[in-house]
Amino acid sequence: MDIAEFRRRGKEMVDYIADYLENIEKRNVYPEVEPGYLRALIPEVAPDEPETYEDVVKDIERVIMPGVTHWHSPYFYAYFPSANSFPALLADMLSGGIGCVGFSWASSPACTELETVVLDWLGKMLKLPEEFLAGTNGEGGGVIQGTASEASLVALLAARSRMVKRVQADHPEWTELHIMSKLVAYTSSQAHSSVEKAGLIGVVGMKKLPTDSKFAVRGETLRKVIEEDKAAGLIPFYFCATLGTTPSCAFDRITELGPICCAEGMWMHIDAAYAGSAFICPEFRPLLEGVEFADSFNFNPHKLLLVNFDCSAMWVKKRADIIGAFKMDPLYLKHDHQESGLVTDYRHWQIPLGRRFRSLKLWFVMRMYGRRGLQQHIRKQVALAKEFETLVLKDKRFEICAEVVLGLVCFRLKGSNDLNETLLKRINASRRIHLVPCQLAGQFVLRLAVCARTTESRHIRTTWTLITQLASELLHENQH
Amino acid sequence: MDIAEFRRRGKEMVDYIADYLENIEKRNVYPEVEPGYLRALIPEVAPDEPETYEDVVKDIERVIMPGVTHWHSPYFYAYFPSANSFPALLADMLSGGIGCVGFSWASSPACTELETVVLDWLGKMLKLPEEFLAGTNGEGGGVIQGTASEASLVALLAARSRMVKRVQADHPEWTELHIMSKLVAYTSSQAHSSVEKAGLIGVVGMKKLPTDSKFAVRGETLRKVIEEDKAAGLIPFYFCATLGTTPSCAFDRITELGPICCAEGMWMHIDAAYAGSAFICPEFRPLLEGVEFADSFNFNPHKLLLVNFDCSAMWVKKRADIIGAFKMDPLYLKHDHQESGLVTDYRHWQIPLGRRFRSLKLWFVMRMYGRRGLQQHIRKQVALAKEFETLVLKDKRFEICAEVVLGLVCFRLKGSNDLNETLLKRINASRRIHLVPCQLAGQFVLRLAVCARTTESRHIRTTWTLITQLASELLHENQH
């Protein structure tokens, strides 16, 4: 394909994407394929000779689309949103075109510097404490990770390294592994599975703490377990708080938890993967109070802030803590400015070496929506969830299972878990809407997350009609 | 921005990218900016109100481009290539438009299944042993990681977990950390820094082995250190071999090393990040002999195989080994097909949870180039490196420092390290070409990697003219 054909095919692809998104509602949100469907549709080996673009492009509808779960359908309510906006798509195209790999300042200064500055922009939009911003001579700063999982892991590794060094200062005869055998980390029993995975990778004990009636970890719970663990000779070093848990969008009480972590010299990381975007609205900002006690904070603009996946924003108060956990500098990665202290080499802030120019999409989105436009988007998603909640509350056969704070509604039929499991199966089997379940206090619960940018009130009402219709059928069958 | 504007702006962006790539040669390959240049060029906070697309787009040339290191300039010879091809750009646009997150089969079956099948395609193109392929009921298979760093880490964690379980079977009273204190991993002193980083993250001893005169680790070296370590009570568990090291593109002797790893029950991971693409050519395939002894193998199609970053292809013989290191299944990620054994949930094969639809670009590239087109590309890059080597060899002031096998030439002025360091500084200060150095056997060496798809013989000759001109000036100054 020469450059002239790329111009033509690129424009066709823009139209294909526009057509896809414009008509996505006509597709079943959840595919009908069975596992293994795709292998039979394409050859067993790659072609020896080039195929034409026509050959390839016709397979998008034949091979790919039948197996796509349409995350941007207005009827997609599963997991949490994965953002998709036009400014982000355009910026990602540009990022691909430039195609630089920004592991060090020198490998593409614009890639590194834009990231630092737009994470300051975003931090200011959230009113993060000054210490989290890079500014021109701050000790902290932001970085774009791929996912919140990586942020939790990076924070845990930094915390581990910091505590090992601290303990070794008092006990130079103790090995790293001996110290690690005493380390203990904590998170909520409602925390994302990736926090537990971070503990497995980092080989540290990770205790899951019970929550209160609102599914939040309270200070008293943490205080008690810390006391017990210290009495048993353990060293508490890391607490991963969640603001907006995955099952029910619960908020750990960081104003209670933070001071405890500080007093104990523990690292508090805040995982606000989903909820974090909402903190740009003054009415939701109080949920972030207590962030001043955290060592690191993370949320995913790729969830609720209209930046396409992947873009997980993470800030630390002391960049030296993160860099200290990883740093190594072979000669082929050295550059003249490295020792000046003025430059950031983001490869020391993350697990991978390479990184794409992801700040472009954050920059495009913040500028083309403006703070006000982004706030409007969040308020709209929340209002739609509230509308759905109101519909549920009006139907006495159903119950709401957790407070609706942002765009997630947890609900169920009053009745057994089996009943609800069957209802969910039928809902998803319709393929017209797509939800996933969660477990709350032993109950099987349906989760409806307002996901797509294009979901409107009419979709919410259609969705509720379908759910109640399926519920009526199910309850009717059960009565007979 | 509404959908009509996206159609218009998307087409403009296609043209911008095409113009950029078409005229990239006119730009200085390495930017002139000083650290901190960007912050002064844009406001301190994000705008409250939306800006227009014109506002944003005009800042690409004003703010971004002055700070870009142009990886796709034909005069870019630093690091290793990061691929950029039109089919991959088109596929990445499609991936962004679909915008699914493929962490589980159900979250988008096409995303998971295409990945499995095209990694079989690619594995067959490399003539990987059958055991690495997924097929319809294989125990192995492929996965796209973001970077080779992640692949080395995932392999190390799988190896650690496998060995801990094995040792615990014999010594149920030993804790994981106690066993870890005995574990020892090995890699080449020439291995990529990310292998050492993987050891740090995984908290296992990582010994760097000396190499022979061709910068390759030999079997005898590994055998000796294993014997010593076992005698000292340690447990060798992981060897990371490199095919195509970053400093000099050296090849560890896996036909010697592999049988030793197998005999010891160690995990052999092969990191062929750069060189792996070449193995699709029959003339380079012998370099991969010995892969049958490996547990995992990885290379980056985003380096030499025309697939835009990020696309790091990894295969394992036993997927259960990888999954076993991480697996955890919260209810909101469960789906009906999960227990059938037919489906792959790639979130258990990697560090992050989320993942983009990256197999599309691999699929587009393999089809639109065909095996033959990809072979041609590799042969062209190698021929250009050979051409440069010939120029160097003709000039008696210079020497070649390592065998030129693929697209990398390591060379230097005969003389001191200081002399070569000054030469490199002047080369890069010209901003017309861009190289990075390496250290080989205590010598400061210049690395010229043929990177861009568009580098031609005339660029190589112009490059050599510039280098010899700067060298002549430098040597002349030194004589006076």
C-alpha cells in the first residue's frame, strides 16, 4: 500500500468507523457466536502473497463484527464504561502516525513533556493537593499507565521497596526476603481482583478487610487489624483504598483510613479507576476528601472521561519512591539531559519499557470538551443511572442493593439468587442489552452501569421495559 | 464534535499523517528543544469551555512537532526500529473505533479469538514447534503483550510459581519466601535491562553471565554457574536467553543452553524482541534452532515486522503455567463459557486486566504484505546494514565491533572512548541523523540500527558522508 492508497483507505476507514458508531444501535449488543467460531472462518496460515485491501476489509463484517461485544452500543451496561470520543480517536490516529516510543525524555521530548503537563492539568481539574503535581520543580507528578491494575502494582512495588529500605536501616542484617515475610498489605474485600493479583506478583500478604453496610472499609477496621498484625510481629506497609468499587461503586472512608496509614508509615494508594473522573464536578469532589493522606492516586480517564482506552492516570507525591523501585540505566538508554534533574524518564515509572504517545488523546479531549463539557458528560451519565434507579424503585418486585452515587445501579428481584441468576441469563440471551452480575453480602446482584456516551433516556426506558418483561415471564413461570 | 465533523476531521487527519510521513525527511530527525520547553507553550490549566478543533490542530506543529524525535525518518538509527506501516495504521484506527476491552472471551469474543488464531499464523510463519501453537486443542498458544519487558516478567513469574509449587511438593513445610530465597535466575550480561527489572520485581536473584567473543552466552558458562549455585544450596529456575541482544544483536547459544535448562527443570524464556521477525526468512531461521527447548518465546512484530507499537508476540508451551501464576476470578468477570475449557481469558496471561484489540493490526499486516512481502522488508533492512558495514570497513580509521547479522551495525573510530563519545555527540548535535551508543567489552561503541521502513541506500550513503565528515573534523582538531 503506497501513500496515495493510504490516503484513500484511511478516509474510507474514517467513514466505516463513523457508520459503525452511527448505526451501532441496530446491532445486537452481545454476539451470538460460540467459542471457537472464528478459526473456521479464516485460513489456517497467513498468505504467502499480499492480499488486496478489499479482501481484508470485507472480512471485517464477515469475521470480526459477528464476534464483537459492542461496548459503545447505548445498550451496553456491563463492567464499567470504556470511553470512546471523536477527539480521542483523532488524537490516537495522530499518535499512531507519529509512532514514537516515549520511554525516555530523549526518545521523544514532546511525548514525555505533554504527559507531565496534561497530568498537571488533570490533577488541577480534580483539585488534587499541590504535592501530586509536577509543576516546574515539584517532587511529585503524574504518569499515564495502561490500566489501573498496573497502577496498583506499581504503587505496591514502590511501597514494598520503601518499607524494605526503611526496615533495613534499622536491621542491616535482615535480607529483603526476610523483611518481606513480615510485610502485610490491606485492601477492601470489595476491591478489584487486580489488587490481589498485585499482592501475588509482589509476594506480600494481602488481607481483604470487611466493609460496613455501605460496602466501605472504615478506619476502625483497619486500625484493629494493624494492631493485631503488629502484635504478631508483622509490618503493615500498604493499603489500597478504593473510591468507587467495581461491584457496587462503594467509597472506602479515606478521611478515616488516611491518618492511620500516615501514622503507621504505610503507603496509601487510592484506586478510583471508575469514580475518579467524577471528581472534576464540585458536587462529587467531597468524595475525594482524604486524598491528601495518600502517597499515590489513580483513576481511568478511559472509563468516564471520554478518553479512549488505554489511559490510566496516576499521580505520586514523591516520584523518587517509584523510580527507586525500578531504576536501572543501560548505556543505550542514556542521554545528555538525564543527570540534570529537569527531565522525566517515564520508563522508571512503569512496568514496561516502551510507551505510546497517549497524552495526545487526553489533551485533545480536555481541550475540545473543556472542563464544562466533561462535567456535563458525567452529570448526564449519573442522571441516567438515577432515572433507572427510580424505575426500579417504582416496581415493588425489585430492590436496589447499594446506594446509587454515580453511574452504576445494583439491583435484583426480591427473591432467591437462583431467580436472579436466571433473570440475568435471559437478559443477556436476548442480546439486546448486556449486563454482568456481582455478589453483594452473599446476594447475586445485577449491575447496570451506564456506559456508552450515546446512551439516552429512551434507551434506559427500553432497557427497563425489557427487563421487567423478562422478569414477569420468569415470575409467572415460577408461579405455575 | 458531532459525527459529521468527525468524518471531516478524520479525513483531514489521514492527510496530515500522510503528509507528515511523506515529508518527514525534511525535518531534523532529533529535536532542538531543551528540557521543559513544552510547559511554556501551553496554558497552565485546561480550558473551562470547549476549544475548536482548529485551535487544537494548529498546536500540533506549534507545540508537539518541535519536540518529536522522528522515529520514522529514514535518518533515525537509534535504539531499534518501531514499526509503522499503512495497514497497521488502518487496523489501529479500526481497533479504536470498535473500542472493546478484551480481557475475557465474553468481553469481545472476536478480540480474543483473532489473537489466538493470528498468533498461530505467526508461529507457523516462524516455524515454531507445534507445542507453542494453540490449534483447537493445544496446551500452548500465543498472546500479544505490550512489550518484551512484560513478556520477560510474565515468564519469570510463571517460572517462579512453577518452581515454588514443585519444591513445596517435596518440602511442604517451606514457605514461598523461603523457597524464593533459594531461587536463582540467569541471563546474559548483554541482556536487556528489563530482564534485570523483572528480577527486581519478582524478588529473585538474577545473575548476569559473561559472554564469549561474539557476546553470546555459551552452554559451558551456564553449566558451571548452575553447578556452583546448586552446591551452595540454591535452586536454578529461570534462564532468559536473548536472540539479538540490544547492544550488538548477539545470539545466545540456545542449542547448548536449552538442553541444560531442560535437564535442570529450569524455565527457558527466549527474548528475541528485535531479531525474532527475521526468523520468517529461511536464511535466518537457523538462528532459532534450539527453541524447542524453551518454555516461552517472545519477539516484537512492532520492531521489524511492520506492525505499529505495541505488539509483542509471546508463546508458551503450557498455558496452564502462566495462568497458574495469576488466576483469580471475581464474579463480575465470570461468563457462561468460562468452564468449558474451550475459551481463552487473556487477562490471566498478562499483568494488566484490560487490553486493546491489537491482533487486528497483526492480521492486516500479515495479509496485506503476505509472507513474501514481510521477508522482502527484512532482507532490505539487512542489506542496508550490510551496505553500511561495507562503507565502514573501507575506511581504515574505523572498525566494526560485532558481527553484522541483521540490521544493526556496531562501529567506532579506532581510538579512545572519549574520541568516540565526542564523535557521537557531534553526530547527534547535527540533528540530521540520530544514533545511540552501547558498551562492548569496555569500549564505547556507536550503534547504527536501520529503523525506518523508508530508509534507502541513498540515506545510508548520506549518513556515512556526514559521519566521516564529522570524524575528519574531529581527528583534524585532535592532531592540532
